[in-house]
Amino acid sequence: MNDIYVLADTMIQQRIGNKLKATRLKQNITQQSLAESAEVSLSTVKKIENGEISSFGSLLRLLRILGKLDALQSLVEEEPLSPNEYYNQVHAAQKKARKRAVGRIPHKSKEESEW
């Protein structure tokens, strides 16, 4: 099935878990070793491989250790700004710049003091 949008969330999580498990086994890494390298618990690795992905942070750690973090590349890439967007962004930043006084307040001498 090629259309991910028709799959239930649990099915997607199950497929991700299966893929991670297959990748781990291809790399000849034990669950315990993966858990230690990713700094997560062994039970977390087991749960994720079973499709119980409750922590996105833990999933990211496993993906990084297994060399599969690039699967999320399109989600973190910044899209290039159009010339109009760039102009608006620069212009907005210039407007927000804090204005400072350039002169000094003249000090009154003690003789001129009204007190």
C-alpha cells in the first residue's frame, strides 16, 4: 500500500517499529546496545519496535543511532524565501529596531537649580 494517508496511526507506528527492528538486525545491533547508544531504556526500544511510539524524542534518538534520521529531512528543511518574503522580513526587522537618543540631556548647574 503506497498511500500512507489511508493507514490508521497505529498501523503507521507498527510499520515504523518493524522497519526500525529490521534495520537494527541488519546492522547486527542488540536491543540492549541500541538502548545504551541512544540513551533510552531497553523497554523503550522494545516498545518502539512493537509500534508503541509514545516519545518522539526517543524515536529521534533511535533513528540517529541507526542512521535513519534522514527519513525526516524534508520536515526540517527550511524552504527558500521568495524575494517578496525576504523583503518583508528584512523590512519588519528594521521597523522593530529600537531607537536610541543621540544627544545628551543638558545638566543644569547648581546655581540654576530651582530647589
